[in-house]
Amino acid sequence: MRNDRIVPFTETSHVTGSRNGIRYHAAGYALSRIEHYFNAPGSRR
């Protein structure tokens, strides 16, 4: 949330592996992108 509102972002990343491996990678990737999107232009409206 920024200024008491939710700002949605979407991104696509393709990975290969087992179901649990993909989930693990997706969670780590999403967490690694939080700072990027938090500081992105347009997210501070």
C-alpha cells in the first residue's frame, strides 16, 4: 500500500522444474522484486 491505497503490479517470469521448485523460485523472485516496484516511478501517486 502506498498512501492508503493498493498499487498492483504484474510481471511474467518463466522457469522450469518441479511444482514445488517452481513455487519456491516464484516466491523468492517475488520477494526480490518488492524494492524495485516500491521505488518504481508511478508508484508514488
